[in-house]
Amino acid sequence: MQDPALERGTFAARHDFDALPRSTEIEVKPAQHRELSALADMANRLVPGVRMTERGLERYFAFDPGSILTFSRSNKLLGAVAFLYLNDRGHDALILDEMDLTHPDLGLLAGPSDEVSGIYVWAIAGQGRAMAGLGNVSAHLSEPRLAPADLHAQPSSADGRNLMVALGFEPIPSYQRELWRYQRPWNRLPPHMPSSNVPARSFADARQ
């Protein structure tokens, strides 16, 4: 995950991502094609080390327009978050470090009508009060197609890591470098149930 540009202290306390309050001030919605150029420019300006192109965004936007969400206030674009909605193969490839996260293979992604096995937070950038809209993002990710899937991310700085901690992400064992996971509340085991009682779907699931 490319780290967001955040106002320091915005998420000083720990919050469960799926329990974040919805914002009436920040509008969160799927990106429009005409916004892709501005979004690429914003990512390049706000996130150190990012080299995002409009053409690169277009490839994934065309595959699944719902994978890029924008933050806006009073019709002013404040930022965006991009997700990789992974199919079973993509989920396994992420855990096993067999996925190019800079230029992901579309064959590892779930199509708009396919079951989503995992969600990777590919990039997030915002300015001003953009991140107040994260509760609206959690609402989007609670739609029936996306709700069963846990979220994964790779913080690349101390600020990004602090954001992950604040939103309930935790590092997990994997071959991927410093992979963090946010487990959806409905996927969590009751405290009294040992993990050994849960069958593993695959080697990747066993690694989580």
C-alpha cells in the first residue's frame, strides 16, 4: 500500500475499520473516467516514490470501475483509494509473494461479477479532510460481493503503519514482505474457539 497523505493525529486512537462513522461531509463514490488524470497527478504529488500514470489507472478502471473510489467535498476532488479485488489465485499469490503489486496480472483479479477472496489496498492518497471518508469506504466494502473478504496492505512508512494499527490491521505470517491484514468482524473466531478447529481452504489460508 502506498501511504496516504494524512493530517497527523487524525487516527490517534484505534478504531475498527468496519465500525468507522460515516461522513456526511465527505462524498465517497466510484471514480469516473474523466477523473483518472487528476488522480494520477494527485498520487504522484502526495505520495513519495509513486509514479502513477493515467494509462496505468485506465487498465484497472476498465477491468473493474468499482475498484477506485474518490473522496470529494463540495464537488472538490480530495483524494482516492484503489483496491485490488483478488480471486482465489490472486489471494494465494499475494500471500506467497508471487504477485507483481506494481503491475498486477488481471488474471489474479476478480471480475465485477466474480467472488472476491481477498482485498488488497493498492494505493491511498488524500488531502485536507479526505480521510474522514474512510467510514464511507467501509460501507462500500460491506456490499454483499465484498463483505466476506478480509483486507490486506503493506505500509511503507511509520505513518502508514500507524494508520494500519489505528484501523485494526495486524501483521500476519506470509512470504510477502510485511503484509498486514484487517479481518472483518464476521470472519473472526469467537475467543473460546481454537484456530485448529477451522479447516484451511488452501495453503494461503493457513498462512493467515
